[in-house]
Amino acid sequence: MNSFWMKPDLSWRMWTVWQRDRDVYWKTFKVNFLPPLLEPILYLFALGFGLGAFVKEIQGIPYVQYIAPALVAISMMYNAFFECTYSSFVRMYYQKTFDAIIATPVSLDDVVMGEILWGATKALINATIVLAVVMAFRLVTLPHALLIIPFSFLAGLLFSAIAMFFTAVVPSIDSFNYPFYLFITPMFLFSGTFFPMDVLPPILQKFAWATLPLTHVVSVTRALAMGTWPAQGWASLLWMGGVTVLMTYLSLALMRRRLIV
Amino acid sequence: MSSTSTPQKEPIIVARDLYKTYGDLVAVDHIDFKIYPGECFGFLGPHGAGKTTTMKMIYGFSPITSGHLTVFGLPVQSHSRQIRARLGICPQEDNLDPDFTVLENLLVYARYFGIPKSVALDRALQLLDFFDLLHKKDQIIRTLSGGMKRRLLLARAMINHPEVLILDEPTTGLDPQARHAIWDRILSFKEQGVTILLTTHYMEEAERLCDRLVIMDHGRILVEGRPQQLIHDLVGHEVIEIYPANGFVDRIRERFPDLEVETYHNRLEIFLRESDTEVTEYILEHLQPPSLYVRRATLEDVFFKMTGRQLRD
């Protein structure tokens, strides 16, 4: 049963793990929902209105409107990635919550999958809050922009699966600094978030599209925010789906190897 | 304790030629045992003996390397989920959920078993009452004492009304009051017909609770039997301890060549098959040791005899 290559042992019970995380989140919701509400407002003022006073327009769009969807996309990435790295690691390693759960009919694969689903849910919740903020500033096209909400769950699955991969392999919680500085921060800066990708050398553009998930997420989110669909939108969804499946499978296998010995 | 295990019943857990390695380390080395419904079965042994690994294999945390292991007649490799649904597992270390209160811990745990909410609430309140934790039900886990945490772990293990309760060192680190509180609850579950598997370092605990036990070391089972039978067969009835032992050993061996005599760190132990005042009288009269102590033989004597006195750290 502990084969690395075995078929994942998943059942409906994965949702009991999701419910556990949801219940904990609700207990502190009033504390939880303020930061995602306030942070985009800071960015909108500092970058959108501050820097935007000099930049004026990008691709014919006011700068503040250009970065607004990127802020929504970034919140998907950060929330999913934080949840399934630091938070999951604390539950797995310090609180031994995973050990406690797998002493029941819930399998370890269910636990990992439940955590990934919860990470995606948090991406959805927080992206929705940020979306509400940029909607209040009339920076997105309605009702099309509401499609960003279901999309944020897919993007959340992608970032959660990647995060869980790191959680399954890092020796200690400090090691998360590496994916954060070498993967998340470059994405935050270079994925068409605050300036268009075409100013980058072509080789870097290709590299970004091939390896940085946020480029696809920003591209789709921005198009939806403006009520359109990007030229390579379906390719982006396909890329995201493929990487999500691959990283989920790897997370399950590596977590099994880590905990079931 | 009482002798309730009835061999005519079908065993509930069967291990045959069970073997487990971690890399080069052999953790469990071809062991066999059978556990029958309703009995309390103990695994004793020093650190690294293979007790916890054996438990983990039973509940599917640790895949077996080779051999056979069935629980409820089901092989553990293929039916781990079904088996765990009918087990109660009380781990060695506290893994209560610190994000929840006492009551919530039980309710959330019940949900993992798919127990409906109303049933779960009834059971949780009953268990909290039974474990003297009802007044703490809305407290956060951090505020509980060690004894309370252990009682809650035990309550949590019973939330699914398990047929087999697995206790990994249930009283390690507890004060005598807390320890007896745990023992009483365990015995009452046993009376209700729950089969109990227990690992422990405490010989008194094993003597009190276990109908049968095995002593393990280096992954092997050294002896198996009922506690009183093992004491009687392997050590005897009484033990005389003398300290310091200087010079007495040879004289005692000379006078009573048939007696089993051991020394450790200048302390002398004489094992008596039967209660025998002749030996004591001789020692008092002729050797006059500074200190002499006659006591009943215990499981600890069996334990040392089987596993030696070497430190295991």
C-alpha cells in the first residue's frame, strides 16, 4: 500500500478534512478577512494611483485598471501557497494533526487532497474579497468579471498542489524561504502583473510562459476582468490543469513516502 | 488479572512470520502472535524493541515488509480503511487538535468516521462525562493538564465504539492519580468486551491490566504468557535483595548451590522458587548484611531476566 506509484487512495472522506480546516477558519473569520481586504487597497493607492500618475496607461488601459486584476490573481497565489506550505506543515509536523486523522478511516491521500481543496477554497475566498474591492473602485467589467470567482478555485488548486509538493519534501519549516524567494517573488514581479510581458527579452517570455504558473493565471484573470478571453486562454487552462494533476499526484506520493514508513 | 480469554474463539488479530525493516534496520523480526476477542494483550519491551512498529503495522501506518497480518480476518495491506473504522487508537504523543475545544475535538474526530452529528454529540458528551472532562468541554486544548489530555485522547479513541482499543504507553509521564484514573477506564472498557492492545514500560501496569503479554527485544518475541505464570515460571516466588553485595556472593553460592543468584552494581538478588525462610535466616545469622530486603517476585524481574540490564538510549 505504500508504493510511490500506487493509484491514489481517495474517497469522499477527503471533505471531512476540508471541513476541519473550514471550521477552524470560521472561528477566526473576523480576524481573517481584514488583511485581504486592506492589502489590495494599499497596492491600488501606491501603485495604481501613485505610480499610475506617471505611467498613465498600459496597452490603452489606465494603469490602476491594468494592475487591478493582477492583484486578484496574486491573492489566489499567495493564499493557496501559504495555506498549503506553512499552515499545512504546522498541521502535519508540529500539531501531528495528519497522524491523528489517519488513525480513522480517512487515508493519508484523503488528508493531502482535503488540504489542497481547502487551499483552493481559501484562494477563492480571498480572491473574492479582493475582487469586491476592485469592483468597488469600478476597475472591472461586470458581470463578466464574476467568472474570476470560479476561476480562482482552479488557480487555487494549482498553487495548492505546487505548495503541497514542497511541504512533502522540505526538511524544516525554514526551508519554505527557498520557494518563496526563488519562485513566488519572481512570479509576483515578472508574470505580467505590474508591466506587460512583451517588454521582457523573448527568451525570458518563453521561460515565463513555460514555468511560471502565475503568467497564465494573470492572463486569464485580466481578460475576464475586462470581459474578454485571451487568445491563448484555452492553452493556459490546459497548462494549469496538466500541472495541477501532475503536482497533486507528486504531492500524494511524496507525502506517503514521508509519513507512511 | 482474570482469565477471560477463551482460546476456542476465533482470534481477532493474527500475525504470522511478521517482518519489518527500515532500510538496514530490522524493526520486527519474524514474529507470531494471536489476540483473542475480549482480552487485554500487552507488548512489553525496552526502547527500540519493535512494540510501536508492531502497533503501527496493525493500524496501517507502517506497511509490513513480509509475513501475514490480519485484523478482523482482513489483511492489513488491502483493508486498512475498513480495519481502522473498527479500531480505537490512542497514540503515545498528544496529537489532539489545538485549533479546537475539548468537545469540538471529539465532534471533528467523529466526522472522520462518518458518524452523524447528533449521534456524535451524544457520544461525545457521554465520553466526556465518563472521563471527568465535562466541565472542560469548552476549553481550548492548551489549557488542559497532561492527565486530562491523556483522558481526552482515550475518549477520542472510543468515539467510534471500537472493537479493539490500541493503547501506546497510555500512562507514560502521568502522576499516580492520573494513572489510576486511566487504568480504571481501561478496565471498564474491557468489562464491556472491548479487546485491548497495550504497550507499556510499566510492569505494574502490565501486571494489572494484561491477561496475556509478550516481552519483545530487538524485534523478537522473547516470551509469551500470562503475567503470573511468567513470573512463576521464569523467576519464582520471592526475591531477596542484599546491598552491598561484597563477598557475600561466593558464600551464598557455596551454601545454596541450587539458588539463582545475580549481582548488579554491587547489589545482590537471590531468586527463590518457593517461600523459603531458611535462606533468609542463614543470611541474617551468618552474613549480617547492612541491608536486606525480601519481596515478592514481579514482572520487572522477568523483564530484566529476558532483556538484560543494559541501558537503551
